[in-house]
Amino acid sequence: MSVNVSEDRLTVPARSVRRLILEAVKFGAVGGSGVLVNFLFFNLLLHGLGWRAMTATVLSSLIAMGSNYLGFRYFTYRDRASRTPHQIALFFVFSAIGIAMESGLFYIGYHGLGLHGPVESNEVKGVSIVLASAFRFLVYRTWVFRH
């Protein structure tokens, strides 16, 4: 027994769910590359060059934010409204809020809980990225790259 689920036979809610899943997968791909950039620079600055933890986490997040903008604009949300100064400003405002959330969570784990080692600092960084990314997904799709 086989089931035909071609695009033209899908109901409107099924198409919406499918579109949302595809959007989440693309967001995850771009976000995943941003996470790699974030961790790479974080570890280089903190553990490789001996920079202060908060400086390393904020700077690595800023670098990842720039690479993520390109990925979101030209891959994840390329079918959405064209690039405008308003869209770019919203992206960077919401990204700054996301970086503040991520940095605050990192501060709590690194300084508040004393998780200073290479493994622990990366675990704290990872948790802070995941939590801040949930916020970013919602605001990017709702306000920045809307239909």
C-alpha cells in the first residue's frame, strides 16, 4: 500500500507545517554553522590567547552574528521581504538582545557557578547559545524576515 502526498494534494495546514519544518531545518543549518564559528573564536580567544571570558564570549558571538546574517538573509529567509535598512536594523537589534541573553547566561555559569575549565566553559557556552537561539528563531521569523 502506498500513499501519494504530492504538494498539490496537501491541505493548507499540512503545507504550513511542512513549510515551518523546512524553515526550522534551514534555521538550524545556518545556526549550526554560526555555533561552530562562535565556539571556534570563543576557544581561540579564551583558551588559545588567554583573553578574559566575557570579552571572548561577546566577541565570538558578534562574529557569529555577522556570519548568521548572511546565511539567514540569503539561505533561510531568501524568499521573504527584500533587504531594507529597517530589516537590517531589526536583525542587529534582536541579535544584540540575543547576545546579551547569551552573555548573561554565560556569566551566570562561568562566574556564578565557577565553571572555568575548558570543558565546563564550553558546556556553559553551549547551553547559553541554545537558550538564546530559541529567542532568535522566534523574533527573526516573526519580525525580521517576515513574509
